[in-house]
Amino acid sequence: MRSPCRVRFSTFAPSRGWNATRSYNLSDGRYGLVEIKLGGKRAIEKGASALLKIAGKTDTGHMNPPSFFMGLSGTNPHSFKGEDGVYVVPIGALKD
């Protein structure tokens, strides 16, 4: 039986000018980056691009690469995983 992980939420904005709206950090060192976009498809694509850009520049000598990327959307009717590996999740899916 696995014990529950503690999660810490924070803003991910390294000094190099990258910015993902939120970083979800698990107690075991894994983390995911989430970009919140309330607009439509173009906004989500722009957010996904920004997240993947961060992945390419993460210094894996000092920290693990992100475990997942997610675009939190205000307009999508359903969740899906894009061809780029970024999960797109409607904000309504976070209730309950």
C-alpha cells in the first residue's frame, strides 16, 4: 500500500524569465508544471509551447525534469493529452 504524498503548490518563475503559472511539487521530489489559460485553443497552444520550452532548459544536474505538463483551460469541454504530451484539462474538472 502506498502512503499518500504531500503536495506543495508554488509559482514557478526562475530568474531566466520563464514562467509557468504553477508548480505542483510532491514530497518525493517529482513535480509538474501547469499553465492556466482561460482563452481558447490558441491560448492553450501558446501555454503548452511555453511549458515545453521550460522542459528543454531545465538544468537536470540540479533538479529533476518535470513529471508532467498541464494546460488548465477555461473553455475546453473535456480533458485530453495532446500530441506534444501536454495534458489539457478544463477548470471544471477540478471540482469535487
